[in-house]
Amino acid sequence: MKREVIRTADGSPSLRISQWDESYHSIHGAVQESLHVFIRMGLEYLPFGNNLNILEMGFGTGLNALLTAIHPQVEGKAIRYTGLEAFPLSADEWQPLDYPSQVEHPKANRIYEQLHRSAWGMFNEITPGFELRKLQVDVREFEPTEAFDLIYYDAFGARVQPELWTAAIFETMYRALRPGGVLVTYAAKGSVRRAMQEVGFQVERLPGPPGKREMLRASKP
């Protein structure tokens, strides 16, 4: 799978898979999309105490994990972050992604490198209180063994991977959430919304990030 670095409209980078004509983030702004969809509509929406379990479907470039780790809301909390990724990036692919220069945090460079260099298959402390576990697994084979408060669903779009946007997948995500937990995604297709509702989610249409009219937030009652 050949991946090349591209520059998106807000100046931040992403990766593009040429044979799919698909990018890892919105071409209208990688950082803007992640901040809007996953941080503002997910992390900042969900009230939590001293502990939070987050699941990311599509760890990819590590951008969502970085933005979560440096967010003021998680400081002093106990955060356990699990990222699922079937096709991990090599160092040659993630090192050119200059996300740390796109965010205002004095330790962003170190954190971003630790996110990618940490060992797979186990929890590793990235910052005090923030632990990351990366699992190299296809989401269709993922069986949750713990309950999560928040899911970042950041899979490739239904145009290229329709199998990742089915009721069967969202049934797994539903089981992975605690009651009251939420799933956020950039997707807004009617078929995706109906698949979520079919398995029991309560689904909201929300304003989307730049370049996209809507996105979805699904809650487990």
C-alpha cells in the first residue's frame, strides 16, 4: 500500500493512498477536521471524572491521539487510549508528518514520537496519566474485552471500504461502549446513520468540519 504525504487546506499534512484516491484526513484541513469531529464533538462533549477509556478505530497517523493527549481537559486524569490499526505506518511514513508544529504544546514533538514508537499490544505511559495501547487488528476481528466511554470512529470512507460501515461493525462498537458512552465520526451518510440506529444507537446529525455539511454522533442509552 503506497502512501504519500500531502498538504491539506489548513496547512497541516495528511497521507494519501493513490490506488484508492483516498486520504487519511480531510483535504479541507486535517487538524481542523480532527479537532472538530473528535475533540470538540466527542472529547469535550462527554463529561467525565478522573478516568476515561477511549477507543479509536483507525489509529493511522496518530493525529487524534496527539490532540487528545495534549488537551487541557485530560490533564491530571487517568486516560486509557486504545488505537486499532490494521496497517501501521512505518517510521518513514509518520516522521514527515509535522503535526507537532501545527499545535501549541511545548512537548508535542516528544509526545508524537512516543505515540508512534511505543510498543504494540500493551499499554504504555505517554504522559503522566495518559496510557496508549495500539492493537494491530482488523476491526471486523476485534472483540472488546472492556468498556469504553468514547469511540473515535475514523475508518476510511464507505466509498473504498464499505465493509467498515455496516450494522455488524456498529454492533461491535455498541457492545464496546458503556451506557451513556458516545461514538463520533466524520461520516454522515444515511446508510451509516441507519446502521447505527439498527443496533440501538441514538444518533444526532451535527454540523460538520470545514468542507463537510454534517457529521454523526451516536450515543448508547
